Amino acid sequence: MHGQEQDLCPKLPGEDEPVCAWGGRLELALAASGGRFSQTWEVYAEGPIPLPGGEAHWPLDVKVDGRQAVAAAGDDGTPRVRV
């Protein structure tokens, strides 16, 4: 399936593009000194996943499946991680 991974992704009725990642409930624990978040995703093909935060509050110590991951800026400048 190399190069055709998106063929595994479901399409929503009436949509042209498949959805390759479905986000579950976003859990936040926020305090004045910082915060933590966690979220479960169902991923059908490799791609970027949006993260909470932004330029002023960039997510640090990001983990995917318990392993360190790097948050990078998407085209719009918001944090994302590739899974």
C-alpha cells in the first residue's frame, strides 16, 4: 500500500477527502504554572495530528505511544505531531 495509505481512511458522507485520524476526548489539567493534556486518536494513515497550544504556549515533553515525539509548526503555525 506504499503511496496509497489514504485508501485505508474512511470518507464521511458528502465529503471528497478521507479522514485519516479521529480524535477522542481531549483531557486538560491546567494551572497557573503550566498544564498537561492527553488525547486518544484512531489513526488510519501517517499524518499530522494537531496539538493544544500555540506560539505563546508551545507543548513540551510530547509523547506518542509512550515515546518522545517532536511538536512542529504546521502551515498555520499551530503545533502538530506526526504519527
